[in-house]
Amino acid sequence: MIKENMKISVDHGSLVIGATLVRPGNDSKSDILVVIVPGSGPVDRDGNMRGMRANLYKQLADALTKSGFATLRYDKIGVGESTGDFNRAGLYDAVQCICDIIDYFNSNEGIAFNRIVLLGHSEGTIIATLSASRSNVDGIILLAGAGTSLKSVMTSQNEALLSEIANKSGLSGVLLRKLVSPEKQRLKQKQLFDKVTQTNDATVRISGRIVQAKWLREHLSLNDKEILNILSSLTCKVLAINGSKDVQSPIEPFYNLKNLALANVRTVMIDDLNHMLKQQKEACSLLALNKIYKKSAYEPISSELVDEIAKWLQSIRET
């Protein structure tokens, strides 16, 4: 592998994005570049943030590079070596960042690629979808979130958690039901949505905590139907993969995309795959999510997932 740490100017030069480009073998160029678009939170290029070290995107990049494809992973705005203010960055700032990265590689003859593919994970599936509607790419890969809006994700997670609490047995279930009121929990989420949509500020404080109001407000302006419509309008190839044990992404939008039966879209469901792209033996549980993720933090990502992606990328190479 040939590894190159780089800094890419975006947003008309107002921001610099720290990134790592890795090419397979000793080739000075590769025909396909996979740009890994991360999920939500202050995530660095390796897929880590405070309190969570999983090296998720480094693992994914390494696996794809070993399969013969160049990869680019980057620090989000205001994270790691990237400039800017993470809390004030919105959804469309992230989209513009990707579009500028695409332009950078298309205009730089020294490191130009024949094909560019966006690989979005979690929130990155939304960013990749919107970016593909604005810039020419040869394909997008959507992991754990195809066709899903953030509002749908947040609402689904809230309801799934309340359902799990309602059905939890034993003393812990009794205590949780005393502590968590479904009505108050739903009201709390509604108040959050209302507060960010009723302001034009980039950030707000709720219970002493800074909330990314601009980011959430821009996400709330989108629904599942609009995202599916964008996906339906794309002419590039699309690979959407979900896991049967992903409790963080609602499954209905994934099947809505599958049921469209679009010729350029391939959908894959992988048994026992969770949101962190790893095989999970434990039963699905939002209440035990942190424990499950910490336990598997140093385990490799699913080989079945990597094989599906590599096979699909090869089909683009041969087109």
C-alpha cells in the first residue's frame, strides 16, 4: 500500500480537510477511488471520537485497499486536522465538502482517478446521496441507512427504546418504567425538534449542552420520501447494505428502496450484521448497545460485507 496524508482546500478555500489517501500495491495511480463518508458525531478519519475507539473507517479502508481499490478517508469539519467549527457545521456544509473533494481529484492530474465512488455509513448515507445528486460520481455505497432521513432514524430509535423498556422483564424493567415516561420522552424529542426549527442560530443550548441546531434543522427539512426520490433520480450505480442486527437504522426505508426495483440499485441484507459493520451474536438491544459495541471494538469488520463491496466495485471496474 502507498499511504499519503494530505490536506484538501474546500468551500472556496475557507476550510482545509485533513485526509489519508491509500493506494493498493506500488501503482502511482488506481482506476477507482472510494471516498469514505463518515457517520454522525465528531468522527475522525479512522472512525474514532472521544469515548469510542473502533478504527471502523481505517479497517474498512484497509480491507478495500487490500482488495485492490484506492480509498480516501478524512477528518470531519472541525475534527482532527480539519479546520472549522464542528458544532456550527451543517448538513450541507458536509455535502459541499464532499463535492469539493470530488472536484479536487477530478482536476488534479497528478492523482486523478478514472472513477470515483462515495461510500457513506450511517449519516454518511444521506450525505453521499445528496452529494451524488450534485456531483458526477460513478457509484455510491450506502451502509446502514439507505433511503433514511435523520428524523426517521431519531424517531425510530426513540420508539424502539420505549418498546424495549415496556417489554423488559425483572426488577430492572420495573425501575426503568418508573424512570422513563413514554409521554415525557416523546415530548422531549418534540421540544428538541421545535427548538432547532424555530431558530436560525447555528447552535443552541439545551440543558446546558451545545446542540448543533443548523445541522439538525437541515436534516429535519428532509424526509424518507424525498431521499428515496433523489436515489430514484440517480443514474450512477447504487449498492445499499443493511444488517439484520442494526438497531440504529430503521429497516422500512431500506425495503422501500429495494421494492422500487431500480436497475442501477443493488440491495443486500447481511445476517447478524450490526450498525458498526460487525457480526453480532447477542440479541438486538438499544439498552445494551454500548456494552455490545465496547465488547466488539477490536474485532474486525464483517468479511461478508467487504466481499459484497469488493465484488460490486469490481463490476464498476469492468463496466
